[in-house]
Amino acid sequence: ATGDAVIFSGFPISNTGTWSGMGVGYLAEGGYGTQRGLVSFDTASIPSSAVVTTATLWIEAYAYQGTVNLDMLVSTYRVTAPWLENSVTWQSHGSAFSVAYGSTMVGQYVGYVSFDVTQLVQSWVNGTIPNYGIILRGETESGTTRGKIFYTREAAVGDRPVLSVSYRY
């Protein structure tokens, strides 16, 4: 990852670009509210004429939020505006996303989960959509605390988000 952060509806002008974890879902305690994770990757080295055969976002869940560790559907969305890791906030990007590109049920146990983002990465590579990254949203964004926490690029090597891309040209 070249950048990542978590944004909170309850702290609309706070930046968390240096945190080693990003929550997705809803965190009632402390007034954090809805939380979404942003992550970006550099795809400039892939030739614009390439056909992306597979693109998978791998991100490691390491904890949960709430009284019970339940499965939770997490979805990836296309970010629709540029952002910087050390300045992005809920106010600047809480609604800066478009259609979902892939969803995965994040289970009760820690470990890497994968999201198929092949169509999105192909659009970045051929230039039909600007590469502003991916936003992660949990199915629960209000009410009772329920969320998953993922490692960011500030975590130890081996725990960081990875975009794995296979292509031909």
C-alpha cells in the first residue's frame, strides 16, 4: 500500500494516517461513529495496454469491535476523489466513493481476507477511472458497536495490505 487511513463520522476533521490499524463498521464507544478504511496502491508500472486477469486486495483482520465477535460483510468501493494519507478526514472523504467492487464475509477469526477488485484495477490501468484507491465499508454503520479492525501499512511487514495483480499484454 502507498497510503491508508481510517475515517470516523464522529470526528469529521481528525486524521489517522499514521495508525497501524483501521476499523470498519460502527464504534459507539468514545463517539467515533461510522468508521471506514481507505487504502491506495500504485499501479503505474502496469502497462496501459495490459489485460488484468486477476486483482486481489489482501488485508489482515486482527481484532473485532463489539461484545460478540460476529461475522461481518465488508465491501470495497472505488474512491472518487484524490486524498493524502496524512490529511484525509471524514469531512473530506466520508462520501467520496462509488459502486461496490467486491464483498467478503470477514469471519470470527483473525487472518488475511481477500477481495476481488479485478474490474476496478483494470479500469485504473486502462485509464477509464482515476486511481484514487479503495474504501472499505462494513455492513453495520450505525446502532450498536460492531466492526473489524485491519492492519495498515504502518504495521509489521507481513501484516500490511497487499494488492496482488496478474496481467498479460
